[in-house]
Amino acid sequence: SEQKAIKLRQIEENRNSTLKINSNNDKLSVKIDPEIIEEKPQKLFSKTDQEIVEEKPQKLSSKIDQEIKEEQPQLLKTVDCAHVATLENTNLLFTKDVTDLLRNESSLEPRTPLSPEDLQRVETIKLSYEQRIEFAARDGLPWDPSSYATTVLEQVNSRSVSALRLISFFKQVPEFNEINVQDRITLIKYNLMPLTMLNYTLSYNTETATIREADVDAPWDTSILSKVHGDDIYERCKKIFESFASITQNDQRIMQLALIILILTKGFSTNTASSEPILNDGITVYRAQNFYTELLWKYLEATCGYGEGIRIFNKLVMHFMSWQTLHGYMASNLFNVLTPVQVNELLPIMKSLIHIPLKK
């Protein structure tokens, strides 16, 4: 009977203890709930996150789930799945950043694809440029390209070889031949001489630092520039020349296309000795120039990538403008260097191309 009494007392004590704990929990719950209601929203992410989620603590779990569901579609839209490497070729264990899964911009498909016809045209231009030496030799050259030029007069006359070779190159371009005959003469007469230095970058040997278009040619003595125009002009010419040469060393097709674009550019020459006549059919010239400008851009984008293509194109334009201004000064200075006797001894084609003004 005493054991039963002890058990009954233990049961009663446990029941009272349980009731007391429940009562304390109820009071605690009543005390905390108002704090939750009045509590200010808390920042759950740092300021570096794209979106700061603010929510009450008791709704945190459901709110985060909702944010995750809403955020996932946005992430899927910002990443182009076509540019993501496949799992078969990518070891995700060694991937340090998500951007490692994206293809480089240079490997993306060109925005303006280079068609097979365009590529064929580029290769045809390359072949036409290589054939210019043979075609010009057939027509006859007024100067022996193997002869070394020592005087200023000889240097000027020796440039007739490069000029006639360039003309032979342009005569092989179909769009150039479709231009009005008188317009072709105007473009050659006023645009050809500024292009000679750009043309020399295609024959520049970086190992020997010499310019020689053909193996039988005597190398061009560039020191004549400093003798005629001074060291400062020589250094400026050298800097521009090396900038163009850095492009042609990688791909000569770029400069070959650029030569066609510039010969078709009305007003490219800065020569002030004579007024340049208006073209009879400027629309045809413009269309031909536009065709090769677009072809050059598509070729740059296809071979170099979009970003690098822009950089090279901008570099070409910038240095073209610098050389245009410098060539105008050099042409004007040459007029003061040549004596009337030397002017009379100039080859007819050079008299036409450099526009020597009549001295009073």
C-alpha cells in the first residue's frame, strides 16, 4: 500500500510539473508574438546582391522559396545556351567560374557571315595583287626597277614602277573597270600617290628592314625621306608605316582590300596644287567603294572576331587620316626641293601624279 501511495504522489508531481511548463510556454509565446509583429524587416543579403529581400522571420522560408522560383527564369534568359560548353567536353570539377563555360567572343559566329562568294572574291583580289608585277612588266616600265636611285630626282622617277604596278592591280578589279573612264583617270591621278606607302607595307621585309616588291628590284632607300623632309618627318613616317606593317604582317588581304577602298575614295588626296574635278558618275564609285568596305568588314569579323575586327578597322582609319595629313605636307615640301630643271626631267607619269605647280 505504501508503494502504491509513492507512485500516486510521483504521478501527481509529474502532472503538476507538466501543467507548469505548458503555462510558461503559453506566456512566452504571448510575449514574443507582438515582437514579431512589430519587428522591422531584416536585410537577408549584402548590398552587393542584385536584389535585397526583406521579410518577417516567421515567413522567411516561404519567401526564399518564392524568390528562388521567380529568379530562376531570369538567370536562364541571361545565358545563351548555345554558347555554353557541353558537359561531355567540360569537367565541372575544375571550373572556377561560370564564365569558364561560355565560349569566347572571338569564337562566336560572325554577325555578318562571309559567304563563299565573298571569300572567293577576297582570294581573287589577292591573286590580282600578286599578278600586278607581271602585268605591269608586259605593258612596259619607264624605269628599270633593278637600278639604284641615289638622287632625289631618281628617287621620284623610280616610284613610277610601283605606281604602274598598282594601276595594273586596280585594272583587274571588276568594279573599278565599270567606272566611267574619266572618273577612273581622276581617281588614279589624285589618289594613287598617297597609297604608295601603304602599298610598300605589303613588300616590307621585317628581317632585313627593306622594301622590295620583286626579287629583281633594288631595295628602296628610305633615308631619302630624312634628307628631303628632315628627321622629324622621317620618324613620323616610320611610326605610321610600322603601324600599317603590323597589320599586313598578319594578313596581307586586309591591306589589299583597303587599297581598293581608298582608290575609290573621292577627296582622299590632300594635294592643294591643283583642284580635283567632280566625278561624272559618283554613284557608281560610291557603290563600288561601299561593296569593298563591307567586304573588308565581313572578312575582318570572320577571321579576327568581332572585337578584334573593330580594333583593326579603327586602327586603319586612324592611321589613314594621319598619313593623309602628313603626305600632304610632304608633297608640298617636295615642290620646294625640286628645281625647274629637275621638274622638266621628271617622267610624264610622275608629273601627272604629283601635280607639280608651275613656279613663277
